Amino acid sequence: MPIFEYKCKKCGFVTELLERSGSKSKPVCEKCGSGAMEKLFSSFAVGVRHDGTDSKCFGCSDRGCPHSGI
């Protein structure tokens, strides 16, 4: 099941929820009980593999990564 982030339009509370594919249920704010929840676009983590023979990872593209070489 994927995890989605939702923000309450009424009070601004942000939460993460597990959601089944094709689920018809609407999320409800844990803080104020409002049903006015908005799904947010979130970044996601990507697994990075390192084979041990090189100082670089496979998949690093971020300039802040010490293994990217960029």
C-alpha cells in the first residue's frame, strides 16, 4: 500500500496515510475532524546501490551527494 501525504484545508494539519489502491474512502483530519483533505505531491526515496568497487553509487544525481562526482 502506498503512503500519501494529506493537508487539511481547514486547520492546515499535515499527515501521512496508507491508502489501498482503488480505495473510495475519504480521509478525515485527525486534528479537527474535517473531511476537507487535500492530497499533496511528495518527494520519495530511491534506493541507491553501491557495488564496493568504485567510489560512486548507482543513481546519484544530486550535487549534494558525496558520491555523485558532479
